[in-house]
Amino acid sequence: MARILVAGGSLGGLFAANILLREGHEVVVLEKATESLDGRGAGIVTHKALEQALLRAGARVDETLGVRVEGRVQLQPDGSAGFTMPMPQVLTSWSRLYQILHEVLPPQNYVQGANVRSVQQDASSVTVHCEDGRSFSGDLLVASDGIRSAVRAQYAPEIQPEYAGYVAWRGVCDEYLLSNYTLSSVFESFGFGLPPGEQLIGYPVAGNGNSTLRGRRRYNFVWYRPAPEPDGLNALLTDADGNFYALGIPPHKVAWRNVAAMREAGRHLLAPQFAEILEKTAQPFLQPIYDVYSTQLAFGRVVLMGDAAFVARPHPGMGVTKAGLDGGAIADAIRRHGATPAASLAYEAERLQAGQFLVQHARKLGAYMQSQAGSSRGTVARSDESVVRQTAVDPAEMAA
């Protein structure tokens, strides 16, 4: 069996590593962080394909995966229910998925503090050189090192993240802090707030310690707001001391004035239930929305997967599912062709168009929000019912 290197120890890397281990390969995960990644991120929407990928990776899939909701509700500005529809789904969190994928990976296969500096390959092997001087060699390198991938920067420097013109304010609010009104009217649902020019979604997820017990859960929100480039975006990426974070501002550095302005806007624009959730969230953070659209995934003995290959806007809720499917496709290609450049090309043939389609689909779902920040502001129409029906739905299931 082959020796496979995986650059990046987040969810995509863990999917690939665990699936490949169960195929009998020797796997080394190279993660640049020196501390645990557990606790990062917020809500994740599950799909059937995600559950299948988890099972293939050796993870347990049961009632502890997340919180089940039975339907969706759009809240009007006065707090009353507008459009509603049944749609059973299980909502989980980044932290929960990391936990269940990391616990099935043997510790000796996970190397931390391994920040990729460069990659070399020849006819028979590939070598990763790290910033600390260590080097690792194998038969194939799977690059799952995120939106700012060092591996992609070396092999496809022309592929750069493209800002979409809006940001997502995100956060999770503890269930026990919320009023009975909010708990009874929206907490148990996938909720939507759709004021003009804005879009908020929210749903329950596991709480501290990944608990899904009633009273210990949290409500995850994602509020899309226009932030034109450069001034609008740069102001949000600047902390209270004037430091600018071009690649994304850490949650604890988001300026308190920006947080206060966001909450104030919520009181004026959103249903009171959502305004309460924003007010009682301890540390809201923000995420600029980007697209990454690759035209090539295979580079000899190197392949791109996950966010290193494609970043689709969050509207379909498919980012983690896509990473799981990528990991399975890599394993399938290696089974057919060995850990060779031929496997890389077979993987690319399987996943390139799928990734491109997902980015285009997400752009379609996000076109209204993007139009709010451009010179043609508001020219893209929006159907509130379509937003409720199409958000966080696997496009393959929509077509079925």
C-alpha cells in the first residue's frame, strides 16, 4: 500500500486521512497549528452524502451527530411567522464533526506544527518541506490546506480567492439565555430573517461539550450583510487599535464598535427573536465571503481537495459535504490506479466539474446579496420563498 501525505488537519484533511487509512494506506497528516483545532467554527448543515462520508471515514453517526429540526420558518420584522415549510434536517457544528473525525484517527498519524513551505516531486515520490525544517516524503500529496492553500499557491498561483461583496456575521448563543418567546417561536426551527438587502439564517446546534440535551444547546446564526470593497470591508477587518487583518480578522479582534453597530442594526431590521439572539451572543465574529474556482486539481503527484480546491459561498451548506466526497474520490482513484499521477488525473476527472458546479450554484444563491454591494445595487430580484426552500439544500436532492 502507499504512503500518502495530507497537508491540512481540518475537516477535509481528516476525511481524506481516515478514508485512506481504512483503505490500508500509510497516512501522515501535516497540520500547521500547534494547538487543538477543537472548538473552532460554528454551525454545519448535514446531508445524506455527508453522513455517508462520515461512515466511510469510520466515524460514528447516530443521534449525537447534531440537533434535528422538523421545518423552516421565515420571521417577519414584527416576530410573526411568514412562510413556513416542513423540512427535517440534522444540524451539527464544526466542533462536533472535528471531534468525531479526530478521535478515529490514530495520534501517530497527525503531526502538528508542520507548516508547508514548499513541495518537490519527481517520477516516484513527492516531498513536503515545512517552515521548521522538517521534510516528509510519500507517494502522493493531498492538499487540504484551506482557502489560502500554500500548495495551491505553488502549483496554481493564478487561482485566487475572489471577494463576493458581502460578509457573514456569525455566532452561537446559549439556549438557556434566551426568552421563552424566542425558544418557542424559532429555536426549534431552521429560521430565516429576510429584510431588504440582508439575509439571516439560524438553527440549533450542540452546546458546550457538544451536548444536544435540551437547555444545553446553542442557536447558530449567519447574517449576510453587504460590505463594499475597499472601504466597507476594510473597516470591518480593522480592530479597535487600528490594526488591519487583510486575510480575515480573528474573532476576539473584531472591533467592539462594529459589534455594537451590528447589534443595533439587528434591533431595527430583524425580528425581535433574532435581535435577542444577536444581543446575547458573547463573541460574534465575521467572515468575508469569497469564491475559489479552480480549473485544475491534479499536478502530478499532488491533488487539491476541500477548500484548497474550491470555496463555494455558504448558501448551499455543502462545503464540508464536498470535502467528504473529495476524500472518497481520492481513495477510489488510488484503488484503481495506485498512488500515481494517473490516480491524480482520475480524481480530477471525478471532482473538477462537481466543484465548479457547486461554486456556480452558490453564486446563483448569493447573487442578490452580491448585488447589494455593487454599482447596480438591488437589481437582482429575490423571492423570499425561494430563499427558504433552496438554502442549505443539497442540489443533487433538489434535482431528484
